Amino acid sequence: MGETIRLRGLVQGVGLRPTVWRLAKECGLWGEVRNDSEGVLIRAWGQVEALEAFVRKLKSQAPPLARIDTVERQPLEITPPNSEFRIFHSSQGEVRTGVMPDAAVCASCLTEIFDPTRRRYRYPFTNCTHCGPRFSIIAEIPYDRSNTSMAPFAMCPACQAEYEDPNDRRFHAQPNACPLCGPQVWLEDATAQEIPPTALGCADPIAAAAQLLLKGAIMAIKGLGGFHLACDGTQFEAVARLRSNKRRYEKPLALMARDLEMIRRYCQVTEEAAQLLQSPAAPIVLLPREGKGRVAENVAPEQQYLGFMLPYTPLHHLLCAELDQPLVMTSGNLSEEPPCLHNPVARSKLAGIADYFLLHNRDIINRVDDSVVRIMAGRPRWLRRARGYAPAPLALPPGFEAAPPLLALGGELKNTFCLLKGGQCLPSQHLGDLEEAKTFADYQQNLSLYRRLYQQTPKMLVVDRHPEYLSAKLGREWAAREGLPLLEVQHHHAHIASCMAENGLPLETSPVLGVALDGLGYGEGGTLWGGEFLRADYRSFERLATFKPAPLIGGVQAIREPWRSTYAHILTGLGWDRFQEEYGALELFQYLNTKPLATLNAMVKRGLNCPQTSSCGRLFDGVAAALGGHRGKVSFEGQAAMALETWAEAGWPQKDRCLPYPFALSMGDNSRLPWIDPTPLWQRLLDDLNRGESREKMAVCFHLGLVEVLVAMVRHLGKAQGMGTVALSGGVFQNRLLLEGMISRLEAEGLTVLSHRYLPTNDGGLSVGQAVVGAAWALGG
């Protein structure tokens, strides 16, 4: 009996064909296996029982990086061509298979690079089918060496023999190489002069780079998906110089440590965190500072958490093995620009930042930043989905199988885009903030790359409703130029839809109660939303309640200067005269009184560059600024809110002694929606300031009160609307205390709570929400 067996999923470049070959021989089958543009195709002949055993073993003994999504079996009536089982080269066709994310070096390869008796001893590009570069080096599908940046490197006879041997773990490992035939690494100074390692008393460039880092140097390192800037994470002066040169003055910097033992010197590492750190994705994991060791205080100022990752390439392992302290390992760019990819660009862009360059001659084709994960409410939560995870596809929920090919272009900040094709959802890696021209150019290049890799011609475009988002403008122009249907999706509806989709709710699901809390999104009538309660399914939504609006004084300037949010809330809730009368002795009053209040009041009265906003994110900013955090100007998005969470974390052990700050619930009428009014919060907070309470205690009271009022509003709306499922989304839910408090309280009330697990709750998940809303409309909206 013969069968055609089709394997779909992440099945190429992971050692699946030799596994098929080995298992077929064990089961006494004959036939063939090949890669094609739909995945892996097997034609096998043998006894019925042997074929059944073969398929069972395929599912249970797949290689570690493989993800078999579907196994499709069809009878095969033709006579077998021979009595062997053979592996064939790839064939072409319509692309339906996935592209593998890059994977951290495996234990077997790691053993080789540290074994002086092996031919890959200290070779920084060692890999096999279980690890190594994938997405960062691929230009086309199928994933063959000729379609990667390894094409210029012809394998030596020893590597070629491994590549051709199905019993070898390097069988058809496309980046396979060794010191004789593969890419090479070297060290340069900032003038592009190569530095012989022997000049520093070292045997190779990596050991020499480690010696320079120990002396306080800043090193630009060409990595897997871009350049990093590195320095000794325990040297305050080196970190300060890196920050000054890079113009990244306060945003936390990531760290790389040699092993888990080193990370435990500085942070608490739970078993779940250890598994994440040691996984093939090897993300940055945010960990509580609880160790005896201390990194330089300016690595993550005012933060209770440090972002650590383990080495994920042989080069990183060799470098870190030379050091007994962690390295700062931050993106190789000027602040807000995309990281550099190519040696000439890095020499030009980073010469004013780095003292030295550790370079190699394997091209990076696709930029992939490091992924960032935080464990909250007992689960990993992705803050940035990139290296190690992208561009792995996500399964679409039931009912979306016939969705047409479409392209969702994402938001403005923390942008990703998303393709739908062949029943798969393909979100891009994190691309960044499109306000920066170079990032927007990189975004457009990645759009072209994904469409080429997946041979996708969209039949529909989906964008955010915001009139000024660059992604939305691009989509509108594109749709007009090519005559494509265009759907504009409200920002917070997309947030809730993304949460529904990754939790597998089917297309025809009953509406959920969505709680969307973020900085802002374009609403209706020119207003800006950001504290929303929605009745939502995939096709539509209804706004049920919100936060009481306050003016965004100065528009985008209010995002950069948190004191403006403080003033807006005081003006809206108490009024300036009452504030002056009751709280005029406060330092906060003296601070605000130095501002051009008459001008600001006139702007608010006339509605001049002061749109009304219900933003919960701006409420966080206003409270943080009132407590003395980053009033004047933030140096990165969310800085004031992060400070408020940090103070609350510090005060959390005493939370049972803290009374939640009160909010008012106004149930609305025919003229307006129900809303959450923070006026009582401000009265209590200002009273506490007068009494000289600690900002840690006040931050705890704010978090407790916010959870209380959110739960109360959910309880009221859920009962009134008959909804028992609540979906939480939006960037404010990156706050651990808020997310955990909400999940715990809502589940205790018997509600089903959906939250993000694999997609960022911030705008990084927005494109998936747009895509499924667009698909729902296309399928019968």
C-alpha cells in the first residue's frame, strides 16, 4: 500500500527529512521525501500497520525545532519506483510553508566549540539542523543554501560530507560551515584598522574583544539579526559613556550573562524563567533584582527588574566565557533608529559610539531584534516578539480557514504588520516606531520581503483609523493606487480582537467584554480613546463605558511632558482655584505655578491642540508626575508609568496596610456613556501629599484603587450585557500589578478572563487584531 503524506508547519531547515528517512527505514517502508514550497512531501509504500506506526513516530519523534501543524494523508495507487527510501532536493511551487525563526546554539554544537580536539573548536559560526540562523539569513523560500547569505561560502569536503549524510545532524543544515570554509570574524578599531589579536596577547579576535571590554571599552558586535553595542555591565563609567554616545539616556539596557549561575548573582530566576532563558528562542527575560551582586546602577535606573538573556550564538558564548561579569548588550544604533545590519553602515553610524568593532563576513539579510518576555500571572507575556519567535505563524481560530489573503499594516508605535494566507496568520517581527524615518523605510522593506517570501498578493488592506499614522496613510495610498478594498479598524477594537484570536475564540463567537487600556487610539468625533470598555466580536464593537475625558494639553507634547497630564486632571476634577486654596502649600502647586497656565487655560477653553482623551496611560503619567516622577520630560515612552509601577512594587509587601484610592462610577444617561471618574483619587492623593506619605505607599494605593474600580465597572457591564468573558488588552496591561490584580479578582467572580500570551498586549499585537477583523468582514461582514 502507498500513501502521499504532506507535513505542514515549521518543517524546513529543522532536520525533518533525515528524521523521516530514519523512521521510514525503522518501519520497513520504501519511498521518498522532499521539501517543497508547501512544506515536506513524503511518498511511502509498505504494510498498513507499518504506515500507521510511521505516522505515529513522526508526531512523537519530530526534531526539536520542528512544529508539525497538519499531517495530510492520501492513498497512492502508483507502483513504487524502487525498494529504497530516498531524500530528494527541494522543488518549487506556491509558497505555503513557514519560515523558521533563528534558534539559539544547541548543546551538541556548544560542546564542539569548547573542545580543543574538535575541528570546530572556537569557531563562532558552528550550527546544525537543531540550531543556528534561519530567518536572519534567508532571502527566498525554499530554505536552501542558495537562497541564504551562506551562498558565497562553498563547503569544504568535510562539511559537504556531513551535509550529504542523512545520519549526521548536519544533513542539509544550510548554514553548515567550519573554520576552513565558512565565515570569519575579526576585530577593528573605530578607524576601521584591523587589530591583530596577538597585539593584545590573545589567540583570536573574540578573546581580544573580551580583554578590551574588561578595560572599559564599548564594542560594536555584529550578531545574528543586527549589531549590538556592548560594554561591561558592572562599570558605571562605561555604561554612562555608552548612554551618552548612543543618546539613550535613561531607558533600561539589556544584559547578557555567561550562564544561569551568573544571572542568579543579580536576579531571582524561577524555574519558568530558567526554561525561557535556555529555550531555543533565548529571549530577554525581565527578572526581579534579588541577588547579592550589583550591576552598574545606570544599567536600569529606577527599575526593580533587569532584562537578562543568555548567549544565543557561538560567538556570544565564546565572548562571555572569557568574562566573569555580565555585558550590557543593547541594539547597535542611535536611539530610535533601526539597528545596523551591514559592516560599512555600522562603521559609519557607530564610529562615534563604539571604540571597537567585532565584525564578520556573513551578511544579515533580515533585521531581527531581541525578543522581550516578562512572566506575569504565572505565564510568559511577550512585550516584544522578534528573534526566536518571528516569523513563526500563528494558528487562526476556527471559522477563518477560508479567509482571503490580506495584509494588516499595524499601528504607529511598536509596529508589526500581519499577513493572512492559506489559513495562517503571519505577524512580522517587532519593527519599532514609524515616526522615525529610517524605521519607516525599514518597515516598507520588510513588507516587500514578507510578500516575496510568502508570495502573497493581498486582496484587501487593513489599517488603523487614525488619519496621521504613517502605516494607515501607506495603506490608503496603496489601496487607491491598486484598487484594493480597504478596511479601517478602530484601534481598541483591534486590541480586543487580537486577544480573542490568540485565545482561539472562533469566528462566530458570542461578544466578549473587552477592557482596552493604553496611551491613546483614535476614537470617534476627533476624540482620543485609551480607557475603554467594549462589547466586541470580530466584526463589530460597541463602546459601553470609558474613563472621564481630560484634555491632552499640547497634543503629543503631553505625552512627552507628564506634568501636563497632572494639570489636565487637576483642572478637570478639582479646578485650579480649589487646588490652590486647599493644596497651595504643596511643592506640586509651586511647580505647576511656574508653567504658562494662562496660555494653557486658553488653549483648553478654545480646544486648541487640546483634544479630549479617556487615556488610562495618561492617568498613569499624571499620577507619576504628581508624585515627583519625570515631570518635566520623559526620555522614552512609558517612562513615568514604569516609575509608578516601580514605586508600587517596592511598597507592595505593605499593601494590606494601604487603602485603595477611590474612583467614582458614573452610570451615564442618554447624553453620555458610563464612565470612571478619577476626581476622588486626586483628592485623596493630594491629601496624602500634604501629610507627607511616601510615594511608594501612594503608588500602591493608586494600583489597588484602579483594580477595584475596573472590576466594579466590569461587574456592572457584564451583568447588564449578559457577558461572562472578559478580554484584557492594551499597553497598560504590561503593568504586572494591574494585570495580576485584574485576572485574580475577575476569575474569583466566576468570569472567564482572556489575556495575551504569545502576542504583545501593546501595539505590537495590533496588526493581528486588524487582520482578523478584516478577515471576518471578508468572510461575511
